[in-house]
Amino acid sequence: MTDELDFYAVDPAASARERRDIRALLGRCGLDYEEHIQVFVVCRDAGRLVACAGLESNIVKCCAIDPDLRGGSLSLTLLSEVVHLAYERGHSHLFLYTRPENVSFFQGCGFYALAEVPGYVTLMENTPVGIRAYCDRLRAQRPPGLRPDARIGGVVINANPFTLGHQYLVRLAAAQCDWLHLFVVSEDVSFVSYRDRYALVEQGVRGIERLTLHHGSQYMVSRATFPDYFFKEKGVVGDCCTAIDLLLFRNHIAPALGITHRFVGTEPFCETTRKYNADMKFWLQGAGSTAPAVTVIEEARTRSGGTPISASEVRRLLRSRDLDRIRALVPAPTFELLREKYLSKILPFASDPLGHGGEPDAPARRAVAAGI
């Protein structure tokens, strides 16, 4: 290694050469190239790419250093450069994925472990109080006066859009619980905006007793909790994507609110959501953890005309302009919003099964699907 290392930021979409060299370096380090990274910090030594670190919004990913140059100060300088770049782009709260064997290094750089899939990946953040402060806010919303053995439920929905199926699940869960906590996924990558989704849910659950409605967070069904870029071993990608999200729920969110049960609807259409439901049963109630198990209750979806109600079906019907059929699947406020605001945004023959109005990145696709 020479004394003159050249660090700089690059948009990988703007340079085929940079993109090719980054792919090659990641491959030598056993990592995959992530197509939707917005910017890389790279380091060249006499023109040869020797290090890189990617940034997608506030998530640091695809960190790699040439195997021949590890163990020196290059790692620390690389991380410092990408953190500085993130700050320049307005991101002060950062998440980072690394292999468990690298955790001690990143701890020395100011990152703190949040969740780990043993042997595969650890999610970290650059603050010691982030998850704790979030859980403190949740804890403050625990209803007073509940028995120690109370059944406390949790439901997480994306509601893209909110349907009679969501409403049915929430009512069913609330009827089985002493209290129910309902979360709306806050990642704003869906066809229906987060602001509108939350408002529709708020209207749709009005009048249901013993229920607290929560905004989502970066600690739940978000880009930060659904990695898809980390491994060469494709067979474990899906497992790790769901595991991080579910471990955060079991180890932090559920204890903060005293949640004992998590309710989901059966999934007859989407393979991703079906797998998420299956993984939920393992990570929330089967896997070893210092946190109490959370019992998963999978309820059969309600139907309309013999067909299970789903948000994806509503979006499909919106593309075909079938408003009469939509009316039978959604509450009145959802129908009016779709007709007045979102119908004009749909291309009649667009092929976009998740209703994003374009091809979303893979973490976003899973976040939306897993949020029902």
C-alpha cells in the first residue's frame, strides 16, 4: 500500500467503471453488490480500488476492504468517511450491518448492536440510546390497571390501502385481548402515502375499545430492519431479513408494551408474506432468547364473494378501474380516498403488483408485503 490513498464519493449509477470495480471488490470479500445504494465512498491505492462503503439513506452497507490490506487504519478511515458523508446528506441516525465477528471493531467506532442472527449478521446503530428511547416512549403508553397476567396483543399492518380485511383482523384481535397495540408501518414507499394510510387506519379502528394506535418506526418493518444485500449464500437471505425485524420486536418492542400475542392474517396470495408469517412463529415463540416468547395467532382472512380480502387485490382492481368491486372490499373512507386521489395515479395496464407506481427496491418490496 502506498502512502497516497485517494478517498472520494461516487454515484455507482453514473460510472460503469466504478460500478464494475466495486462489484469485483465486494465479490473478493464474499459480499453482494446492492443495486440501490445511492452513493459509495471508495478508496483507491495507486488507481486500484482497495476499499468501499455504501450508503442508502441512513443505512451503511456493502463495506469491504481488500483482504490484503485489512488490520490497519484503513477500516477506521473508511468508516469515518462514510459517516461524514451521511451527516452531509442530513442523516445523523445511522444503521449498519456487519458480520458478528466484526461487531467489536464497529463498537470501537461508536456503533451499538441491536439484533443478531447468530453466525450471519448483526444490525447496529450509531447511538447507545436510540432503541432505548423508543421503547421508553412505548412504555409510557402502556395502559394502567391491567392485571399482571393480562393478554396484550400486537398487530403490525402496512394497509396499502386499509381494507375490510385489516379492520376484521384488528377487531378479532381486540376481542381476544385485554389490550391491543396496533402499529402502522411508517416506511413511505407504498402506493398510498404513509400520511394517508395512517389516517385511514385511524378512522377504520375508531370505536374499537382497549386499543392503542401507534406510528411505526425505523425499528419495525423498515429499510433498516430488512436487509437483502449481505450474503453470497442466497438460501439464508430471506431468513435473515425477517429475523432481524422479528428479533427487534421480541427483544425490545414487545417487552416495552408487555405484548404477549401477535396477530396476523393468513396469506393466500403473497409468498413473501406467507414466509414472514412462518418465520414469525419461529423467531417470536420458538427461537432461544432472553426475552419472553410472543405467541403468534394466525387468523383466517375474511372474504368477499368467496375470495379473501387483500390490499393487493384492491390495487389490482384500481388498475382495472373496477370501483364497484373495490367498494365491497374497503371501508367508505378508503374508497373515497382511492377514487378522489389515487385513481388518477394508476396506469390502467401497468404491471406493478405492489402498487408502488414503479419498481421499488427489494427491501421496500418486502417491507410492504410483510406489513400485510
